Amino acid sequence: MRRADLIAVVGAAVAAPPTLAVAEEVGAALAQAGYTVITGGLGGVMEAASRGARSELGATIGILPGEDSEAANGWVELAIPTGLGAARNALVVAAAQACVAVGGEYGTLAEIAFALRAGKPVVGLGTWDVQGVEHVSTAARAVERITAALAQKHHTSD
């Protein structure tokens, strides 16, 4: 049995409706492609991506900043409370094989940096303009780029 790759979807806990719509599309597209969506488990982009993934019967994981698993949004299947506050951002990205950044604030920037430093592919939609982030314009394109990057990574590690 091959385990599904975990893809982090990162973004702000409070975001505008167009950003939330993109995050939901990303979550749905990742689930359709067979990926497990991992987020920070709270609201905003995290909730929208989880909702999108669950709409396609995809698996969702939330790495929570607090100690209460009940704080997770209702679309998270597996909530992991950490008690680490914002430091949990490092865990979200560390658990994933790649990262999709949708919009975002400083926490998103930190997650992008953690992913890039770990050599993980990062695709962005309307997010920080950082060297190493591959910017795309649609959720479908984000999943195509993640899939290609992971295929390349799997191919070179075989």
C-alpha cells in the first residue's frame, strides 16, 4: 500500500472571499488527485482548503496551535493539538511533501520559508513573491505543478 502524499495548504486565518474560493478549489483539486490535505486546522484559508478536500471525499489533517482538538474547523478529520502556538507552522510544513500557499500573512511567509529551506516544492496563488515559489494562476495548475515536482523528486530518489 502506498501512502498518499501530504500537501500543506497554507494561508491566512482571515481572508477575503475570493482568496477563500481559491483555497477551496485547491483543496478539492488536491483531493481529486489523491493527496491528503494538511493545514493549520483553523479558519480562513485552512478551513476553505479542508472544506474543498472533504467535498471530494479527500482526507484532511489539522496541526493546531493550541491544546484543544475541538478548536479545529469542522472539515478537519484528524486534529493534532500541539500547544506550540505559531511554532506549529513548522510542523505543518515538516509533515508535508509539498506546499501550496494561498494569499497569506506573516505566518504564511514563515511556512513558505520553512518549506523552501527543507527543499520542498512550493506553489503559490496570490501569495508572497519569494524566490523559490512557483506562482500559478489556478488551482488546477497548482496541482499539476505539485504533481510534477513530486514525480521528479520520487524519480530522482529511486
